[in-house]
Amino acid sequence: MPTVYLLDYVAGNIRSLVNAIEKLGWTVDWIKSPEDVAKADALILPGVGHFGHCLSQFSSAAYREPIIAHIQAGKPFLGICVGLQALFEGSEEDPDVPGFGIAKGRLKRFDASTKSVPQIGWNSAKTSVKSDNGEPLSLYGLSPSSKYYYVHSYAVPYREGELEKDGWMVATGTYGTETFVGAIAKDNILATQFHPEKSGAAGLRLIKAFLEKRKLSPLSPESTNASKATSATGLTNRIIACLDVRTNDAGDLVVTKGDQYDVREKSDSVSAGGQVRNLGKPVEMAQKYYEQGADEVTFLNITSFRNCPVTDLPMLEILRRTSETVFVPLTIGGGIRDTTDPDGRAVSAREIAGLYFASGADKVSIGSDAVNAAEELYANGGKPTGKTPIETISAAYGNQAVVISVDPRRVYVTSPSDTTHHTIHTKYPGPNGEEYCWYQCTAKGGREGRDVDVRQLVQAVEKLGAGEILLNCIDRDGSNRGFDLELIRDVKEAIKIPVIASSGAGKPAHFAEVFRETHTDAALGAGMFHRGEFTVKQVKDHLQEEGLLVRQFEADI
């Protein structure tokens, strides 16, 4: 079998990239020293996180010059995310650290005044490459009708003709009003700002074309026609399928769902406590949602790793098996905290996160520990310590790898003066006619209320380095009444990082409502999918009928 060489410098989830390459019939060999680079025919340089940190690692480990030599020798090279950024002269993210300088230009941070930063989600990579007779061509399998998965705060601004005059072919994306470089190609070089290994069939096509050295090929009539029908550019509305996973009474990991976090069947005898509701097997259900078009899959281990997460081998196996066939982002939540293993060894949250990234996860979700971190931040006068799990994980893997799961509930008050917390004037009065409420954050799966409101929490974790908020709502959980739009608006006004709306979805119209009535970046469904009431595809079809931009599933190649 043909071999491609991969440079792994502890840059997050490499497992999915390996799985994608192996699915396409190639084997992976690892670059373990600078001397190994010279033996590589095709070389892939993936990367996530901080530009300066990654480029400094290349230099300190003596990889910089061998990589440049590989490229200059005309050998195939694929750079992914930071692997693309490294080719340019530098980045605003760390102005003192130089890039390789192979392409002219510098990265700038997206303008956060009108949109969330980082950009997380599915966007275009459009090219205008044509044959001598004017027919549109595909650059390494890129399709104008496809969407690709991006996760980044910095990008190379696209200025027409600047890169092209140096011989580069360019694919672009548009985020808000900003047009940026989504991919570049020249001679033996291909580099993408997006993650092809997380971009479903569209990304697999690109990897396959690179491995087979098919730089240009005719666009299929289907792709050309589809691109005319779906010419809209920009970030799509993300739909996330969430699987609550826990151990049932027989000791097996199952997908479950409950009302107000109660996952035991009501029909069982009270004396027996009720059996854990079993809605299916996690790997099989994740695959089903992927094939329905889910943009991401989230596993929330509500057993909460009551033993040490390092020893939770079944959950790690679920991640490994899922990442073999599900080529969209995977998030794992539950137990991402500093802990101690059964032998008494201290295990850091960063170490646990690394274990999950190595098993196929792209993001980790932190819940109760985020409330603790926020309380510590305010107790310390708003000064971060650098020691919380949020800070240590985001410093190593980038803030896009850290999701904060927030579990607030409404506390009604007669007047804003009745509380020191931030209140809203609600359209839905409380049990005694109260017209105001504040959102109390909770811990331990909603079982423990804290003296922290939702604005205080999300602003604190944004400052600590979180990249995304998974915004639940205990009052709406399992209700099928739709999302709490007032809560979502309140949080979106308070922060700049992306927000995932969660809790309460019962039908496709609820998703259309939340995207139209708020500025949420994504919306999550669980029970309605698990029970078979609606599919992810039905939700997306409804959104498309309502004129909202979505990514539709493409069959694997």
C-alpha cells in the first residue's frame, strides 16, 4: 500500500486524519525526527492552535528547515490549518514569530465587532480555475457547491490577484463581510485553512486527489448544477446531534435522555429506582446522525467519569470507533478536570484532554469545573491564574478545542433590585407573576445551584480562554417547547465567542426560530432525534425551505 508521512507535534486530533488516509487505501508513517523528513515522499503537516506556539515548536525541534527543503525539492506537501498558516510570512497572532515565507502575506484576526470569533463551522472554498477553453475545473477535488469545516480566529485576507501573480491558485471563503484564503495550491503544494479530515465526503475527496496527485480535474455536471442552485457563500447554520452517554444497570454504555436530567424510566417500580432509559448504542447512533447530515456530534458522558477518566476505556473506545467512520467534529464532555488515578498519581485536565484528542475527539466540553474556575477568577480580582483546566488546555491546543457546557435555570424576582445579578425583563412571568428573572448557573448536572449568573460565567470563561459555549437550559430540557430565546440573546450580547443553543427542541420549526430570532452560531438536538420523531435531514430540509443556509450531506466516496 502507498505511504504518506505525517508530522505529529501534539497538535490535537490527529486520529481522524489517520483514519481518513487509511479509509482511502493509504498507510501512514510518522515523522519522528528532523532526519525523517528527507525520506518522505508525500508529507502532511496538520496543526491547530496558536501560530506562534506551533511555529516555535517547529523551530525548536529543528523541523523548520527540513520541511522547507522538502517543499523546495518538489515533493508533495499538504498543510492543514496552521500547516497553511506556516507557509505565509507571519501572523498578527504572534508578530515576533516568522512563518516559512513561501507565500506572501500575513494573517489577521477576524473582526469580532459583528460576528463570533473564532469562526467555527462549515464554509465555502470557492475557486475560479478554468481550462484553456473556459470550462470550470476542480482544484484537488474542491467543489463550489460543497462546504468545508473551519475553526480559526486568524486568516489571510484575500486581495484579488496578489497571490495569483506569484503563481498560486486560491480558494476563498467569506465570513461576514471578510473574504479570506481558504486554500492555496502551487506546483507540489496544497494547503487548506479548513480541516478536510473533518469535512465529510467533500474533505475526503480533497485528500484523495492530493494523494493521487490529481491537481486539476473537470467539474462533474452534478457539481456544476448544484453550485448554481446553492451559490450562497458564508458560514452555514450548524446542526449538532448530542448523545448523552452513561452506564446502564447492566454496565453497558448507552445513549439515554430524560426530563430535567432524570434518565430513569417512570414505568419501572419506584422501589427499584427505575431502569436507565436505553435509546441505543453510541457508535451506531453517531454514524446514523452523520449520514443524516449532522454537522457535529457531541458525546456527553453523564456518568461523569466517577472513576478516573484515564481508566474509562469504554468511552475512549467509543471515540476511536466513531472517528473511523464519522468525518465531522466530535466533542466529548464529562470529567475533564484535574484528578488522581487509582494509583494515587496526579492527572491534569490537559493530560486527560490529550487522551481524548488522541482517541478521536476534536473538542472537550467542561461543565462544573468551569463554574469553579469562574468563581476563582472573580475571587482573584479578575486575574487569571493560568492553572485552570480551561487555561491549560486552550494554551496547548487552542481555544477552539475548549467548549464550556453551561447549565442555567431561571430564578424569578419581582424587581431587578431584588438581586445583585443581571436580570432580564421576561415575556414569560414566574409562578407569582414576577416579570423579571436572572439565570443561576448550576453544577453537578443541575443538582447544585451557585451564586453565579450566566453572564458572569460566560464572560469569565471567555477571558480564561474558552472558544465556544454550549448553552443549555434546565427549564427547557426535555420540554419540546423550543429553545429559550431570551437566554440565548442575553448570552450572545455578553460575549464574542460562538454559542450553541441547546435544550427544548422538539420539531424542525424550533431550529428555524432560534436561527431567525437570535444570533446563535449553532443549535443542538437530542431527544427528538433519538426517539425517531424527526431526523437531522428533516431539520435541515426545513431550514433550507425557510431560506436559511445549511450544509447538506454528501455520500462518502
